[in-house]
Amino acid sequence: VSKAVLVIDDEREFCETIARRLQLRGYAARAFTRAEEALESARSARPDVVLLDLKMPGVRPMELLMTIRQLVPGVRVILLTGHLDHELRLEGLRLDSFPYLMKPVAIERLLAAIEGLPESGEDR
Amino acid sequence: VAQPLTKRAEFLLALTRALEQVAEGDYTVRIETGGEEEFEAVAAAFNAMQNRLRDTVSSLELAVRNLHVKQRELVEAEKLASLGRVVAGVAHEINNPLAVINEKAGLLEDLLVIRDDLPSRGEYIALIGGINAQVDRCRGITHRLLGYARRVDLTLEPIDINRMVEEVRGFLEQTIREKQAAVRLDLAPGLPVALSDRIQVEEVLVNLVKNAVQAVPHGGAVVVTTELADHSTLAVTVRDGGPGIPPENIDRLFEPFFTTKEKGVGTGLGLFISHGIMKRLGGSISVQSAPGKGTAFRVELPLRYCVVVEDPGV
């Protein structure tokens, strides 16, 4: 059974391309550049995995993360981020508690993270 | 009566000359009484004044010299801090478009892999491999800078500095072997255990030893020394017998992207990052070098990490 993946990132070029590449690999992937639409889809489509850039305009990162978790219990959230800046730290977000990958990410690494394989996680 | 008058006149003349010399800033001049008791009080007062003036002036001169050194250090630190902010900002701005390039090239490769009927397909895939390799190269730089900027949380662990130095030599075994370099460790026994961020201290030492090995000629010597700098500070010095650093480069040594290594060998980030780390850990990093005399980098690490309020920039 192919996993349903939601890609949420305000950079359209980025998230649509990622979604397309995942589709080519058999995933049911959808891309969203706006948080409200993404949450709407999460509510109805119940994804297995959410790839999330926390820097979405007009949304507090922590709120977005928690809302997704409430809407879809058991969902695997992977933070896909350009950098982890002060805002996130100020929110007291313990990033260690979420798998996260830094952009740009190699597709193999991303796939491993989606499948929950041990070689996923942050590259140092 | 003539005799004492002459002596007085002589004394007054000597005193006047001495005072003129004082007025010109000579605090070494002293006057003699020539054994005459009546001049003794004046001479003693003058000489005491001179001693006092000499001491005050020399301590002032020392203070001014220190002030100049401190001012220079401050300007240097501020320059590096603002450079650090700029560099981290640029790295962030470059990183997102880089991620898009990575995905576009990746998708192109995905599509080509499926199309096994396409002529010259192998050539296209090879070209995409070339794009990917360059993306990786840029990614190495942006991630290093962003990863470094991100590391604000320190993990304090006990550090046996001598053991760490030995481990660092182990990490660099291959680089050392290729250069046939002689890396000697001169480790002070019984050093106290430091409490600091292990990974970050290690990164600094790896950078310094690697630089030293790269600086020496084939078969050259590198000496790493550990010691107690004072009751609360450890010092590690990495000396190389390389060509030394010309004075005009010393000031730029810790700037990001400053490198004199061959293209592709260094990014010019090692010393910049090391400098930031040592500042963050409440320590310091300094250099002594002269052309033809080799180079010594000295790292000072407080035994107990204490919070540095100052923003290290990146």
C-alpha cells in the first residue's frame, strides 16, 4: 500500500517538484503552499506522512505542527527546513523530538525518512 | 660669605635646569645636594616627586597600550561578528533556491531514467550528475554555515583534553600519512578535566591540526602542546614548521572565505568557525606567525564553561 504524503512548503517550485518525484515513486503525494488548504486536506485525506517547512507565512510554526498532529493522530511529521532560526527556538520547540532534514536533501535520504528508516534524520 | 652664596646659586641653577627637564617630560633627572644640609629637604621633595611622576607616567603608558590592544581586539571582534551575520544571511538566502535546483535536476533525472528509449539518454543523465555534484558542493558550504549558526545549545561534557588531542590526531591519520608529516604531541600530564562542548572543541582542534599538516612541506613537523594556562584555563598550541603567514594576511585570517589554499582544497571557513566556537565557549584563539618561522595557533579553553552574553555573530 503506497503511503499518502502531504508536502507543505510556501516555495511552490520546491514542494510541487518534490510531490511529483514522490508520485513517480508510487506515493500518493500532494503539494500545498498555504497552511489552511493543507490542513483542510489533512482533515479529509488523512496522510501517513507530512513533509513540513515550518516557515509558513502567517502561521505560528508550533501551532501548525500541533494542529496537524491533532487532526491526524499517528501521522509522521518530517520537518524539512532551510534553517532553524531564532523564532523556532523561542517557541521552545524541541527539534530533537522530530525527524528533520535540511534542504537541499538527497532523495534517498528523504525516502528513508518517509519510510521511517534509521538512516533518516539530520545530517551533521 | 661668598662661598655659601655660590653654592646656593649653583644649587638653584641645577634645580632650575632639572625643572626645565621635567617640563620637557624627563622624569629620570634627580638632583644632588652636594652634601649641603640646607638643600636636602628641597632635593628630597624634588626626587620624591620625580619618582612619583615616573611611576604614574609609566603606568599610564601601559594603560594606553593595553587600551589600544583591547580596542583593536574589539574592532576585530565586531568586524567578524558582522561578517558572520552577513555570511549566515547569504547562506540562508542561497539555500532555498539551491533546494529548488536540487529537486528540478532530480525530477529531470527521474524522468530520464524512465525513458529508456531516448537517444543520448546516458549523456543527459551524466550531465545531471554534474549538476548534482555542484549542488552538493554548495550545500556543503551553506550547511556548514547554517549548521554552525544553529548550534546555540551547548552540550556540556567532561573533556580530557590530552585524550581529545590524541583522538584528533587519529581522525586525521590519513591526511597526516599522505603528507608523511611528523605530528608530535607534547601533553602536560595530570591536566584537570574541562567541562565544555566536546563536539565543538573537537571541531576547533581538527581544524587547527589539519591546517598545520596542510601547511608543512612533505615530511614536515607539527607539534601539539597542552598545558594549564592558569588555574582556570587550559591551553592547546598547534605549531607547524610551515612557511608562516605574511603580516598582511594575519588580520584577515579569521574572516570567512579567506583562504590561501589551492582552489578546491579549502573553503576558508575553518578558522572563522573555530573563532566563533571559541568565543561562544568563553575561550579564545590566537595566532603567532612570521614568514619563514612557522605558525602557532593557541586555543584557550576555560575549565568551566561560563555564559558569554556577547553575541558571537553567527
